[in-house]
Amino acid sequence: MRLLCGGSFLISRDLRIEWVGSVSRRWSGGKDAVTLEGKHCYSVIMGRRKPCESCPVARCYESGRMEEMEIKIGKGADAEHFVLTASPLSSEDGGLMGVVEIIRDVTAFRRTEEDLRQLGEFNYEIVENAPVAIFTINKKGEFSSVNPALVTLSGFDSMAKAKEKLLGFNWIKNPYTKKCGMANHIREGLRGKSFQLWDFPFINYWGVPQYIYFKGVPIKDKDGRVEGLLCIIEETTERVRASEQLMQEAKMSMIGRLTTGIAHELNNPLATITANAELALESLENLEGGTFTRKDMEEFKESLRVIEEQAFRCTKTIKSLLDVTRKKDLGKTSIDLTGLLDEILDHINFQRLPVRFIEDVPSPLPAVKGDFDAMRQVFLNVIVNAVDAVEGQKDAAIWIKVRRMPGNTLEVAIEDNGPGIPEKIRELIFEPFFTTKGIKKGTGLGLTLCYDFLQRMGGGIEVGQRLEGGSVFRISLPLYAR
């Protein structure tokens, strides 16, 4: 069954493919769907080294709404046209869980449209054999011509029957057309304004609801006066339903991953709490039985201490989850980055640590835009991670380098000469609950928070490998415009 011409993907904020719903081998370069996961979409899909200009996925993450972009591949008559549709995956509380990108081949539409524009009138044979519905409407809004594809789309059993019912039928005055808003688009087209509607909810001649792609192109005479409207229609009902199903599957997949992480993170402390509660109860039973000893008292105190510690750990995990999902207006305040970095470094107090700290920070630094508390948490988290990475390392060193980047952006690079992060792990470190630290050192939500905060402040974060060994975290921040 024909569902999608190109493919469908769940794309993360850093433009990596997290999940593949369906994909044609033309878009995967001959690779299986599984091998695409974790790769940058612009690399494996578009064959580019950097993100597409005006990327719809990036715009969707920014706006929270469906975004589209049409791209052209090749030149001349052999050029192919594709529409990239990025749709937000919303959680029950209205948060943005991810973005599903669907690629559709619209080459047939574009080539037909170009032919019609160049020739000024369509060739009868082309129209008659076109796989999409092509018809014309006169200045009054009445059907003036139909093609076989429209006969099929409208549900008529013959061309004669379709012409009998449709020719002269006024589409502007049709109550279904008026109710869904299409009549307004047709009026605009008859005033000389082209329009294009993707997956438009429509009710056909028989009152059956469906989704359609609808392109309207004004037909003009040699003096530029509008004589009618050329219409191109394709039913997209199956594609819309497939898209909705894929989005639901992607949403359930993400919920499953999040649930697994929460269960893993809370089960360990809860098991510890349960075990120590049993030990405390045994101590109390000894007290009731008159055999309570000093050792029982110490064990009782230790059990309560462990219960308290693990309860706070659960609370910290839940608070971190709420911080990730809580919507806060970030990215408007002017921040003195020099002062912020000095405060964080004083807090860490490198003079007491067996770590060599090197600053390559020009002075003065321009002000950056963001939220002070969120930005402080970002730098504190990344620098503390660097300190943990070089723990026990001979000649341990951490560098902070700041440089001005194109596009009114400041980059802060935090480097360490620790063991580094393997490439396969680098792709996962911003995932919720992923951590390489021990159970008592982290919840696996610190870098997730950093990523989320920076995205909402208009910045970003990425991780790489130092040539000399170790890791480098590059944090980009927007400059404050007065």
C-alpha cells in the first residue's frame, strides 16, 4: 500500500534521527532503517555536511508548530522536488516531546505546474493521463473542465457522469466548500493570487470527509486579466492517517523510553529504602523484646540515615524531571559572562583541587542573553563534570576558552584531558537518565537540563573529542542586543 514517497523520522533537537517509521532506499542510501538512527538527518538524508538552511525541524522546535519547507534536487527538467513537513509531538501537558519529519515527493506537481506556466495552456493528452486531478474553474467559480483523475477522486463511475454533475457546478457556493474555508481560497485565486494547501480537510461532492493537496493557479490572458483558475488536487487521506499513526507510535516510543528511565532511577533507591526499613523494624522489635543493644541502636540510626539519603535522591530525581518539562521564559536578560564564570570558579575553588586550570578568556567579554540561574547551572554542571572526568588523572588539567563566532554568537569551550568519551556514548549523553558516573554521583539528568536550558535561551551545546585526548564541551550563547 502506498503511504509515503520518501520517509518518516523522529528527529531530536540536535537534528539526529531517533526513530525511523518508514524510509525508501532512495533516501537511506541503500542503508537499513536501523543504521540511520543516531545520525544527523542532513547527513544521511540530504547528503550534506551541515543543516539545511531554514530547516523545518529546527523551526518546529522553536515555534512549537508544524513547519514545512520545499527543496529542489538537481537542475533543469530532471530536477526533483520534495516537501519536508516537521510536526511537533506534544505531551499531555502541552510540552514539546519531539518532532516527526515526513518527506514527500511533489515532483509531479512541480513539473506539471512548470509546464502549465511555460505553455500558458495545458496539453490535453498530459492532463487526460495525469495521475492527479486537474480541472479548471471559470470566473464565476463554476467547473469548466475536468480530467479522469478527478472523476476517480470524486467517486463518479464515468467521465460522462462527472461532466454532467460537475460542469457548471458552482464550487464557491457549495455549502461544504464554504464551511471548510476552501471557497475563500478559490476567491483569492480568482483575484490572481496562487495558493497551495497541504493535507486540507475537505468534504467531497458526496459529503464524504477526506484530506487533499490543493494547488490553485490563476489562468490569465495576454493582458494579465484572470480568466479562471487551474486546480491540481491529490487525495492525501491515507498519508495523513499514516502520519498520525507514526506520530502516535513515536510518542509511545518516547514515553516508553522515559518510563524505563524513571523506573530504573527510582527502583534502586526505593529498594534500598525498603531493605533499611526492614532492618529498622527488626531493631525496634529487639527493643520491644528487651534485647536492644548499643549495636542495634547504631544499626537503627544507620538505617534511618540511608532511608533519608535515598528519599532525598528520589526527590532530586523528580525535581530534575520537573525542571526539564517546566516551561519557563528564558533568554531575555543581559548577563555578564565574565562575572558569572568568576563566581562559578570561586565556588569550585580550584586552588584546593589537584587540577591545573587554564583560562583563555579575552577581556572584556560582551554581554550574553539568557537566564542567569539557568546559565549558572549549565556552566556549573559542565565544569563539575570535567573535574570528575580528570579525577585521579596524572597532570589533570581543565581549560576554559571563549571566542566570538559568526552570527552574534559567543562560544565557551570547556576542555579536559581525562579519558574522553567514546563516540557511541557521545550520541547518548544528553539523553535523560544516561550517565557514566556511579549511582551516588549523578542522576543522569544534568546534561539533559543543560541541553534544554540552552535551547530555550537560543543557544546550544555539543560534545567532541580533543586531539590530545580528553573531551571538549562547546557551549554557544547568543549575544545580548541592546
